[in-house]
Amino acid sequence: MRKAIFFLFSFVILASSFSLTTNATYNSQLEVKSNILYMSSLDNGTVIFDKNADLKTAPASLTKIVTGMYVLENCNDLTQVISAPTEVIRSFDGKNSSNAKIVVGEQLTIDELLHLMLIKSANEASSILAYHFGDGDIDAFMDNVNDYMKKLGCKNTNFVNPHGLDEDNHYTTARDLSIIVKHALKNEKFVEITSSNTYYLPANNKRAEQTRFYSTNWLISPSTSYYYEFAKGIKTGTTELAGTCLISTASKNGYSYLCIAMQGPSEDVTGDGRKDNLAFIDSKRAYEWTFKNLKLKVVASPSDVVTEAKVNLSSKVDHVRLVPKEEVADLIPIKVDSTGILIEPIKETIPESINAPIKKGDVIGKAKVMYAGKELRTIELVAGENVDRNIFLFIGYLIKNAFKSTIGKIVSVVAILALIFYIVLSTLYSKKQKKKRIYIVDNYRDLKK
């Protein structure tokens, strides 16, 4: 089962052979109460929703995703036992934060701590791991974590603690988190842990019997009203500054998506007198809308002639057709067919003319794939056929251009002066030879006399 889950997650994050990530298109189609909502396809990168994806915000326990990944990538033995240090456990006294009731001196493996951190969202488990992998210095651990995120490509993220409790200068963006999560989904162990709804912690030196912990992610909990059968993982978070947060994925009918909801309010929207988690509700609604309304369809094909470019130095053709480099598919409304898609060449990328020879498939310019007046993505345009060069036109082209360049002009002047010098010398030589011949003839005549 674990291998199957890992295969699914690994498959959906592979980069497709299509073009680059698209622009958000469907924000207006879904009203959500979370201040931040970012959803993208794990199949080809298409951005479905992009509401404040670059807004810096407190991430709450979404922080633990990074802590977990740093540990997984820097640990050679997950069975190693760590004794919970007094310093770490006492640091949470009176904070009433999410925990697994770990006590001082409790001996837990790194694997157990990862499960408690990512499933139960235990803050003390995060700090124990940070303390251990920072050699007793949590600040040093966070410095390493921030360097790690920068290497992944996160440009607007800075973490000052390993658990996500609100603190100055602790922030990220939904877009940066998407980079982190897509990287994390490549890790089999991470996928296994974050896909789990429950975890049983074995008995240890401080626990007489095993303890059962439930995931804080109710989107994957069948016993809750938030449950969504197609959802998998990943992590929740809630603080005063971050609001309610959820990062999850969902797969259905061969399509897979990543959804990040942050700054969700907690309010009664169902009318039952209890506050609802809007990050859960918005994520579920986003998935339902997307699976119902969008389908992957071919929006550009090498058989589509987008525009033409003028050709020089060919005696057979004066234009070459420009077509999409490859077949491109995108997520568009199910009811839309190819007539609803427009491919617009980007004028500044198309040269005024091209010199032959040209090979079929040579990249010439770019174009925008448009739907409903909005750009879906940018694609490359290539030559649709081979164009041979005429050798005589090419020679004429070289001669013409030789006289245009500075070096060409200098060479031409030198050549002309050399020619003039040659003509003068030839003329002088011819005159001299003529005089010589006349002299010989005259002498010959005198001798004959």
C-alpha cells in the first residue's frame, strides 16, 4: 500500500513534456473565505487558483513540513533514539500549544518524532528534532533550514523556529510553500507519514502502553464532515496570525492537484452554532469545482499554423510557416473546444526576416495561448518546414554586406587602391616595354642599312 501511495505522488509531480507553468485563470469562478488560496496541477503545473499566492504570512504548523524534510534528508538512521531534553520540554510550559505530551527524558526514535510532528502536529517533537540536529542549538538548526529553503528556490521565506508558533520574522508565501511541498512529495517516507490518518506510538520508558494519535488533517479523516475521499495529506496549521491553514493534494480520474489554503477564518458557516475551519472547507470546494469543471485538452499542436516569417536567400519560397514546437495540453473548461482557444504570436519575438537555410523545428519565436482573454501559457514557435539556401543569392548577400561593415569598407578601399596601383604600374610597364620594342626595331633597321 505504501509503495502504491508513493508511486501515485511521484507520478503526479513529474514535469510534463508540455510548456511552462500557466497563469491563474479561474479565480473568479470560486468564492472562498481564506485570504490565500493557491492551487496548481501536479501533472503539468497549470495554476488553477492564485489568490494572494505571493503574500507574506505566518505559516503556523506548515513550518513542520520543512523541519521534517530537513531531518529526512540529513538523517542516516531513523531508528536512532533521542531522549527528550529538559530545556526543550520546559520551553512549552504554559503555552497550551499542540503537543503529544512528551515528557522530560522520554526516549523516542527519530521516526516516532517525525510521525508525532507531522500527524499530531506536536510542537515539542519539532523542537526535539531541531535541538538534536542542531547539536543543542535550535537557532543554528534554523539557519541551516533557511539555507536549505533558499537552495530549493524559496525567495520569500524565513523561519525562526521549527514548529510555526507565531514569532517575529517568521513568514513564507503560498508560492514558496508549493516549491517546498513539490520537493517533499518526492520523498517516500514523507508521503507515507503525511498520508496517515492515525499513528500508534509504541510503549516506551515513560509510557506503559501504546498511544493512538489522530491526524489534525480532517480532510483525510472519514469520521469528520470535512472528509474528502480523494484527498491525501499533507499538513494543517492554526495560529492567531496565520489563521487556519491546510496544504493537501487530491487525485481523481487521472488528475492530481496541490492546494494551499492560508489565513482562513474560523466562523460558523454551516449554521450549527460551531465555528468551522474555512481552510478545510475552501480546499474541499476548490477540489470539487476543479474536478467537475476542468479537463486536460490539447490547446496547441504542431499542425497549427500560428503565423509566418519572411525568408531571405531562398529562390523557392519567401515565407516560412511558424507552428507550436510540440503538442501542448492545458486544463480548460470541459465544455470548451479548440475554437475557444486562441494562439497569439508575440510580435517582439518574431524576427522581421530569416536567412535560409532553415531547418524544420528551428525555434523562431514565441506565442501566447489564450482563453477567454487571459493567457494560459507561453509556447515556442518553430519552423514548420525546411528552407534551402540559394548559393548565388548567398554570394550576393556576402558581397553586399562586405561593403556595409567597417572592416569591409576598409578592405574595399585597400583593394581599390591596390587595383589602381596595379593599373598604374601596368600602364607604366606597358609604356616602358613599348619604348623598348621601338628602340630594338629602330636599331635593327639601322644595322640593316
